[in-house]
Amino acid sequence: MTISLDKNPPAEQKRGHVPTVGFVSLGCPKALVDSERILTKLRAEGYRVAPDYAGADVVVVNTCGFLDSAKQESLDAIGEAMAENGRVIVTGCFGVEEGRIREAHPGVLAITGPHQYEQVVEAVHAAAPPKHDPFIDLVPAEGLRLTPRHYAYLKISEGCNNRCTFCIIPQLRGDLKSRPSNHVMTEAERLVKAGVKELLVISQDTSAYGLDLKYAESPWKGQPLPARFLPLCEALGELGAWVRLHYVYPYPHVDTVIPLMAEGKLLPYLDIPFQHASPAVLKAMRRPGNQEKTLERIRRWRDVCPDLAIRSTFIVGFPGETDEDFELLLDWMREAELARVGCFRYEPVDGAPANNLEGAVPQEVKDERWHRFMETAKEVSEKRLAKIVGREIDVIVDEVDDEGALARSKWDAPEIDGSVFLNGVTDVKPGEIVSVRVTQADDYDLWAERV
């Protein structure tokens, strides 16, 4: 981290007013959790959170550096903060490219890399010193969050041990570093006690949790709790909240959590980043390549938990991807009957080994494949949702206005999946879980009436 401070902080700081910090958070839910942790620490020290640039003594921009488009978005956000406020601290994944940031915005006060919480706080201290008597009692036990009150992201580890050729996450965030199981559970319990109804478990590789700790045990509720995927899921399932698993690699031991979904302990939902289905492309990506076995495992999972929904992300136009590879991907997706999918056109990321592969796919071919992929995904989703019409299901309410409520099913994560529209239902509150009967479906969303 480097810091270059303005020697003349705002006059009101000198007079001892309560320092304020503005926050701009970009990128994935993992970055959002980083922002929450930084805000929690600052709020505990007496800082106020500014609602706009004008009211902030300093602005922190938490950046994303995964794709070139994300880096440009980060540079634009930094530029806006500099123009509107002028006192800016940069952190997050893009922070590892300090030279590029300073070339574009030489006036930023400090630049740190990802999950460097203490360095960010130190930079804020230097830019806008905290008051000597922080109002610690003003901070709720669960910390400050940027999500609605009824759901929260629960990060169980940092970094990743995989070396996929298209990805630079290990360079940005390092190797896998799991949190002790009792730390995870303490945070989860505090969140549930504070009113959180849905916990979204996230990491870079959720099913690898605890590997770096050699699955070490830590005390929880008077019993030893191993830092291992299944025991952690079992413990989370006892808290009485919806528990949703994201970024799960399909390792064999994932099979063991499917019965928990069938029992209602976990939501029947798995977010698995398959990325492709062609063995040749998966080999070039350095991903698990036997997709026939994966299809068979998905069938077994659904034998145990018929309501299981699988969301995934894919890349089209990866170097060397042929027409045959792409057609195989479409066929595989239809057979897997994935509930929700996202798709990216391959983009060469600075520092990624895939940049050195032969067989670059022309942009117009990437675009054509992307559109065909999304059309196929829409067909699969429409077919699946049509089967739900007439069923009674539980939904969690996200928003309510004079016209009705916007909710989500157990098969839908916030912001990335579909919605359930409850037209005319106004006697509910955000976070309430209610039973509804599905009356209509389209490509991605459902309509329902209160039971």
C-alpha cells in the first residue's frame, strides 16, 4: 500500500466534527462482503457513512479487476469520485495494478489490494482521523451491511487453489484461506438473530472449504466443529434460516449435502460454475473434464432431491472452441436442465495463461454463439418454469409497494436469478416468507397468488 496525503484536510475535521466516509462497492458479492467489513470497522470507530460525495471527508472505491471491462468500470468510478469529491482511497482486486490507476488518476490518496482491510482503515485514518472516543455501542453485533436486512452474504474463505487458464483470481486474492468454522458460525448466528432470513454462502471455491486448515476443529456450542464442507452446512442448517450455496465446485463430496436439501435444511439450490461442457475446451481451461459423469451425478442428485435447481456460468468463444465444441455445450445444457445460467463472451484478461493459447475466436463468432446460447438457456428455463405452474411454494418477499410484492422462490438468488410477482399482495413485509400458488410463468419469472 502507498499513501500520498493532502497536507490540509478539510477545516471541519480540524474542528473535531464526526468524520464521514463515502463508499463505492463494485464487483462480485465477495467484494461486497469486503466492503461491509471495512464499513463495520470504520463505523465502530465513530465514522459516519456519507450518502453522497458532497457529504464525505473521504471516499473509498472498492474495485473489480477480473475483466478488462470491469477494470474500465473501476477507473470510471474512481474518476467520478475524484471529480465529485477529490479525496479518494482505492482498494479491491484492481488495486494490484497501482501503476495503471495512478497513471489515470495520480491524485488518489491511497491504493491497496484485495481483502487488505487494515490497510484501508489505516488510509482512512490518515485522510480523515477518527474521533478519540468512538461510539462502539452504535454498531450492531452483526456489523454494517450493504444488503437489505432480510438477507446477507456469508463469506467462508478467501482465495483459490485452482489454476484455471482464464482466471487471475489466485494472483489477485491468493491461495485458499478458510475461516475457522466457529468464526463462520458466530457471524451466521449473529446475522440470524438480527433478523436475516437468508444466508448466501460465498467464497471462491465453497466446496474446498477447510482444505488449507486441514479441516481443523474449533469449538461451537460445546462441541468440536470441523472446518469441512458438510459439517459446516449441517451447522448452518440448524439456524432456522434459508441457506443458499454459491460457487460450489462439483467435487465428489458435494453429494453428501444433497440429502440436507431434501430435508429442508439447505435450499435446493447449487451455484456451480461449470464454464463449458466440451472435454477439449475444459482441458484447455484446466477444469474437470468428464461431463458425462457430471450429468450422471446431476441425475443422482435429483433422485435424492427432485426440486434441486442448478445455476451456472459459461464462457463461449474460448481459444480453440470449435463449432462442434459449442454444439456439444448446447446439447449438454439441455440435458442437464440447468435452472439458471449466465454466459460470458471470452475476454483475454491481462496475466491469464489462456492469452497464450492458439485458436482465437473472432468477435463476431463469439457474439453469434452468445446469442444462440442465451436463446437455448431461455428455452430450458421456460420449459422448467412451466412445470411449476399450479404448485404451492414458499417465497421470500424482497419489496412491497401499493401494487403488490416482489418475491423470490427457493430456486432464485437475489439480483442474479428470477422473481416471483405477487400482484395485489400488499399485506406482507420484506423478509417475510409466505406460501403462494404459482399461476403463470414466462422465460425467467413467475407470477403467484397468496394461499
